[in-house]
Amino acid sequence: MSLDLGETLESPSSPATDSVATPPPPTSATPTAIPRIALVGTPNCGKTALFNALTGARQKVANYAGVTVERKEGPVVAADGWRGRVVDLPGTYSLRARSPDEAVTRDVVLGRFAGEAEPDVIICVADATNLRLVLRLALELKSVGRPMVLALNMFDIAERQGWRIDVERLSRELGVPVVTTVATRKRGMETLLDAVRGLAVRPIEAHAWREPTSTELRVAHREAERIRKACVTQPTQPDTLTGRLDSVLLHPIAGSAILLTVLFLMFQAVFTWAQPVMDLIKAGFDHLATLVAQVMPEGVLRSLITDGVISGVGSVLVFLPQILILFLFIILLEDFGYMARAAFLMDKVMGGAGLHGRAFIPLLSSFACAIPGIMGARVIDSKRDRLTTILVAPLMTCSARIPVYTLIISAFIPNKTVWGFVNLQGLVMFGLYGAGIVSALLVGFIIRKLFWRGASEPFIMELPAYKLPDAKNVIMGVLTRAKIFLRRAGTVILSMMILIWFLSSVPGKPAGAVGPAIDYSFAGMIGHFIEPVLRPIGFNWQIAVALIPGMAAREVSVAALGTVYAVAGGAEAVGPLGNALHNQWSMPTALAFLAWFIFAPQCASTFGVVKRETNSWAWPTAMFAYMMALAYLAAFAAFHIAKASGL
Amino acid sequence: MFSGRAKSPESSGVVPLGSAARGFSGVVVGVGVASNDGGLQAGELERRLLEIGFVEGARVEILHEGAIGRDPIAVRLDDMRVALRRREANAVMVQADAGEAAYLTAAE
């Protein structure tokens, strides 16, 4: 790597002060001339906090074109009205990208990302208490030739811990302006912007970049180390808090016990805190549908609005509270620095199934709902590990399966005690959850062995120092997740819901016809058409029909069964659905139905999210196919084993 | 997979980091020695290790071990902490501090 010190030695102070003295008047800033500022830094350097401090709540979150990497951008306005646009690039230790996220950082920095404007100025963000690796990154970034500022973030913590940093010397050695910042308190923002403005007017002399060889990396490390030794004095009494916490939190026994406790609390919160709000949302949408039904004349349009749009949006929005609580926990744990520890503790278990330690939290989230789980898989760097995690996430028993399981269990499994102390119904429920976990691990293992043989990603991860999460940044993070989820609910998921409504209600019931309306719809036709295929697994046509609207969400199958049976059965089936099913289904059919729902890909929203996250229809299709095959096999086995054993 | 007995300490005290036990402390003397069953090319693993700070001259100390098979390991690397699997750690050669040789065999 060429360090090229001669060219930049004059840069640190003079241009910055020059331009501060003569700032461009705010009125002269035309939209095309707004400078673009890119934030680059190592993971855990407080880059997102700095981005939040610069842009406030006006940030836009989307995906980069063609890849599922989050693109965060927002406007920044200086005290005197000067404007810029800031883009927050994924954290990296090097421009040599190891993951899709890091490839975005590299390509945007190098100005070769199609559709992205080249950055005018780079802010290299550094954790002032942990400068070792970022100085090498800064040297690499500087060699690209774009104007750059180094922001020494978390400077308050560094001062409190007793770090002494010679900022002027550092600026001279690196040949770039160096600014100290405390993003969480918005300190140093104006100074940082002044430095950026000084550089934004300079012409860019972009150099060619190529991957450094290991020899060049060593040379750069030595140079970074020389600079660090010259400019940074370590505290005489190093911070021992992280070490003391780790000796408990990473302890083989105590650490695992604490991890389990944290997870237990998290799921308690997801299920109990979310429930009242979920009930409220559901009641609200039901109420809205009733209101609309009262004012609108009966017909296809009313049905579209009440049964399609309102109940469709409602059935997705009802998951919002769970998603918010889950992400609140995930972001808190991430910001505290615990997530890396959880990955450390779980790596061996996950690794046995060919998964990365970091896959643990996304898979766990999938117990609430596969959608946040699949969205959460973004914490995994490697593309292959991320895909494996996404593919197995829907096998985890999500909360939408609970209504299906409880209905069938209460109707068919006797409420008795076995082995002296175990409730049989509870045991079956536990078995269904267990089957989901075991099959997810097995499928992960098979995917690894079959498709990605030999290519095992290394597990090398920095364990960041523990930090108290900043309330404002946590809230902004949770709100960002909520926005992403709502946008998805409003586009892909809503359109699928309307498609399913269309299939279930068109064509309408002919006048004077008997039987449920759904029986005459496309869904009914499809149900009757596929019934012969489902007969070997013990399903009748009523089940086949109910499975079509059940594609909207698993618990909708319960409602659809109610529709099919309540009307078809006449007066005697008006009682609870469970009784109706008990009278109409055999035990082998019920067990096959349970086995089906462990695996069946009965959730259109999941496929919508997988499509978004993988940016291709190939992966959702593959997922649908393998889950369908497993569901059929499992139901077939359950039906015939139960029949053979005389149940 | 990993066994503390696999590598007996040489007289020089240079061992792969992946074979050292908790409490080991020493200095990195080589990075990029090919790991036996790794999925990555040796050169790629070498560069990743370098990028996260495993560079000749860095001080290492094994702080924690995983509960199952004592894998992965958490190490202090100068003034930062890094977690990695023993398989990857085997590509880092470390020279034990004087008087630390006991830890090499303490692995079993």
C-alpha cells in the first residue's frame, strides 16, 4: 500500500480553516451541488449514533439496488444553513469485502456502485478507546484518494478511561483532519461539519485500489502501530469492567445460564407484553370492518375492502407489537455488546448444524414470527450462512401455529397424565416445538453438506467493550425496524393477501345454492382439485379448501375450517369448532394435520420477506418446495403410523 | 476435533494458538500457517486474521473457552478482545511467555 504522505502533509489544518472562514452562502446550494458524505468505520465504533446525531430523524432507510443491504441516508444541515447528504455505510475492518454488506462499503467508497453517487468526503469513524484496527483502515481509505476526516468518536469515554490522544499529531501523521466527537451527546458535530466543508470543495483525486496482499497488510499494520504509539498513551489503569463482566457472562456454566435467562425473559416479554396490544389491534380492525360493512352496500367491493384489505392488513399489523418488542431486545443486547457474547456461547451448538453462532438470535426470533427472524438474519456477514439461516427460520414454531396446535390438541389429545406427572396435551405441544427445532438443525446440516460442501465460513469476531445503550439510538433503531416492516406489509404482503381474498371469494355463491360460499370460489375449486393428492395423508376436501386461505397466515386456516364446517354441517355443527372436528375427523387425520403444520409453508408473508431479503424468487420457491415436501412426508407418516397402530 | 495433547510444547515454546489452553499468554510470531480442514484458502484466512489484528508481535492471552469441546476461544489481543474457533486459531503461531509452558500441557 502506498502511504503517499508527501501529497497530504499540508492538508490537515489549512484548507479546513480557510473554508470555515468563507463558508458558501446557504442560498448557493443547489440540489445537484449538495456534497455527499460517507460514514465508514469498523463495527461497534458508534457510527450509527454519529449518523443519527448528524441527520436526526430525517433519515431514509431502503435497500441498495440489487442487493439486500440496508441503505441509510439522510440530510445534514449545519448551524449556518450549509447542507450535505450523509450515507451510513456498513461497518468493516477493510475494503477487502468479506460479506455483501462490506462489498457495498467498498464499492460506494471507490465510487463504482452503479446508481450511487460518488462520495465527496469520507468520514472515517473511530472508537477513540479502540484505535488499533481503525488506523489501518484509515490508511487504506486514504490511499483511495478521496478527501477524508477522521472522527474520534466516544471521546468522553476515552477521556474518562484515561486515554491520552495527541489529536494534532495524529492529524499530521495521517495527513487528514482529525475531529473529536461524542455522538450520543451531539458534541463535536459542528467542528466535524466544518472539517467536511473544507474538504468538500477540493477536487477528488481518486486512485486505483486493489486488494492488499498479506505483506502489504503487515506493512500497513506496522505503520498504523507506529502512528498509534506516537499519538496515543494508554491509561495507567486500564478499564477492567468488560473483563470482569466477561468472566461471568462468558463462563461455561454461569454464562450459559444467564443466556438462557435473558432469552426466557425476552420471550416472556414478546408473548405477554405484546398480547394486550395485539388484541387491541385485532379488535380495532374487526371494528373497522364492521363499520365499513354497515355503510357499504353488499357486494364484491365491500367484500374486497372488509375481507381483503382490512382483514389482510390487520392480519399483518397484528404482529407489529411482537416485532417491536423483539427488536427492542435485540438492539439493546447488540448495543450493550452482549450479542457477540451470545454468538460465542452458542457457536458450538449452531456450528454442529452448519450454522454460524450469530444465526442463533434470528432463529430464536422466529419462535415469535419468522418475518423478524428472517429480517434479523442480516447480522450474519457471510451470504451462505445468511441464506441457510433464512431457509430454516420458518421451521421454528411461530406464534401463528399456536391457534392451530391448541385447537387440534384440545379436540383430539386426551387431557390426562402420563408417566405419573406429565400432561399429555402439554407433551404433544412440547413435541411439536421440539420437532420444529430438530428439523431446522437437520435441514441446516443437510444444506451445508449437500450444497455448500467444504466452504465453511470462519468464526472470527471482535468482542466489543460493554457499553450502556443510548436510549435515543435504541428508539430510533426500533422505529426503523417498524418502518421497514410496515412498508413490506403495505406492498408485497398486502398484495398477496388480496390475491388470497380473490381466490377465496370469487366467483361468488350462486343464488339458492347450499353449502359455504368458499366452496364455489377458486379456492374451493383448487381445494377439490388437490383433494386427491391430499387423500393419502388423510385430508378430506374440507381441509384442502381451508388450506388455501390458510396461505395468508397459519391461524387463518382455523377460521377457514370454521367457515367450511359451520355452514356445511348445518345446525349440529354450530357448537365449538373443536367438537365439530372431533366428530368429523379420525385421530390419524388430526395427527397428520398437526404434522403438516410443523413443516407446511402456509404463510405468504414469509415468502414475501424472503423474496425481499434474497432479492430473488428462486429462494422463496426453493423454500416452498422443500417445506411442502417435508410437510407431505411428515403428514403421510403420521397418518399411516397412527392408522397402523389402531388409533 | 481439538485436543490439547495433539501438540506437545516444543522446546522453543512456539505453538499454534488453537492448541493452547485457557490462561495461555504469549506473543504472535506467525500468521497464515495453513489450517488443516479449513474451508478458506490459507491466504484468505491469513488476511482476515491480519485485518482483525493477529499480526506478528501482538500480545495474546486466552481468556475464555466455550463450554462444549472448549471451543471457540475468546482471546485478549493487545487491548481488544476477539472470539474465534480453534480451527482458525491454529493458523496463528504463538510464542509462550517465559514460565508459561505449564499452560500448554494444562490443556489436558
